[in-house]
Amino acid sequence: MKKIALVFVLFLTLTLSACVVDGGSENDSFDETSSIKVYTRDTSSGTRDGFMSGIGFSAAAKDDSILVPGFITAGNAEQVSAVQTDPYAIGYVSLSTLNTQLFKGLYFEGVAPTEENVLNGTYKLSRNFNYMLRDDYSVYGNDAVAYEQLSKAFIAYMSSTEGLASIAQAGGIVDLTSGQPWETVKAQFPICGQDNSAYTLKIGGSDSVEKIATEISPDFSAKCGNVVPQHNHTGSSNAYKGLNGSNAAINDALSIHVGFASREFTAQEPALVTGRVAVDAIVAIVHLDNPLTSITASELKRIYSGEVTNWSVFF
């Protein structure tokens, strides 16, 4: 009997030991002595601003020189691709981009990256998605009033019952009970009752908000006279530049009517009309084979500053 009990205890101990790695699965193919390949967004990115600020490394939001040597600058899609193919890569993306079937989103300070945890305030690595409109529509001549009304109608649609549902569908975190039906809101925008198929509404700025913007725009078009939405999302900085800054001229390739930023607008980016679209979280991501499941702000700062360059530190 004692031998049986001893065998059972040994079996149970080994089983529990195996479950500690990767939350329940052992992965012998991951070389824990390998160097960490660090991915980051460029200095114009609102996602980078939110991430670096959230991990206590805000100086790195606009300064590449203090990042780990050999870091790789990549956009949202490129980082997703990198962590799917490279077991030793680490990056960060918007929560709306997270796909746990293809790559792993790490817990932050022990809290899972979920919408519920963002709304209840326990997941701290979060930021706002914001919008901006033009101050001056006179550059459009005879079409100035139309473009102003269409731009404002688009913003109003985002806060309608239907618009909020589309934002949530695209991964934005919103209060679904806060909106009114579009039929009620539309009364303030009579332009939506006419044929607008001759107008092209240019939408741009943050590529982190692109999924939300492209989810909303077809529905808005159908409900506002078939205005033609056109998307060109090149980064949060272009929200201001394409509307009220250096790229605002109507013949500029980056000129837009509605701009989004995945960060707060700065004092150097003034506008008469700004607001919040939704709340989002930023998630540190790694390959599915990486045994790591949770990380802290301090650990992320050590990785991105170059203080820690090898995965063995975490295991």
C-alpha cells in the first residue's frame, strides 16, 4: 500500500510540475536561452505612446535611441506576423487585434487582457481611441457645407445605437446602453436624406482604429445617402496633419475629413472638434510556443530598455 501511495504522489507531483509551464502544457521546442527579438511601433504611433506610458517608459514613446539595440520597427499587422512565425519575438498590439488561436496575449500584472477587465479597471494597460474633425471646410468651395455636415454626421453615427454596436463588433470597448437609434439622431443631419454618392468621405489616422472605422463606414454610407467612404490609415499623427496640419490641403495624398488617434491629442495638435470613440487595451504578444503567460510593467520596461535581452530570465 505504501508503494502504491508513493507512486501516486510521485505521479501527481510530476503532473503538477508540467502544468506550471504555459498554463498546462509543456513545450520542449522552446529554447529558453535564446535572445529576445523586440518589436515596436514607430514614434508616430499612438499604440506605442500608450504602451510605453503604460509600462513606465514614457520617454521611449518618441525616442528610439533609448530602446534596446537591434529592435525592429513594425506596424500592427507586421508584429502579428512576426510573433506567429518567430518563437522568440515579443511585440504589442491593440486588444481588438488579439487572436488567441494564432498568437498569445500576455496577462499584464496578473490580469487577463479582456474587455470586461478593461471596463472594470483591473487591466491597466489601456488607452482611448479619439477622433478629430477639420476646423476649416472653406477649402472645399461649394462643397464646404456638405463635407462639414457629412463629417459631423459620421461622428454622430458612431455614438448612435447602431454605431456603438459596430464599434463593439470591431473590438472597441464602449457602453452599448449610451446611444440613441440613428433614426432619432439623423434628424439633426438632413444631408443624410439626400443622394450623397458624389461625395467621397476620406477617413484616416490611426491604423489601430482602422478596424473600427472600416466596420462603421459601410453602414453609415447606407444610412447617409450612399456617401463613398475612403480609408487611408497611416498613423495617429496624421489625424491632425491630414485635417488641420501640414497635410490638410485637399490635393494632398494624406488629406482627410475624419481623423482617428489611438492616443490623446497633444497641445501641438489643436482642433475645435475632438472626442472619444472607444476605450482599448494594449496587449504584449508572443508566439504560442513561448511558455510565458504573464508579464509586469517592470519586466516589459526591462526588455524594451535592453536591460533584459534573454528569455532565460523569465523561466
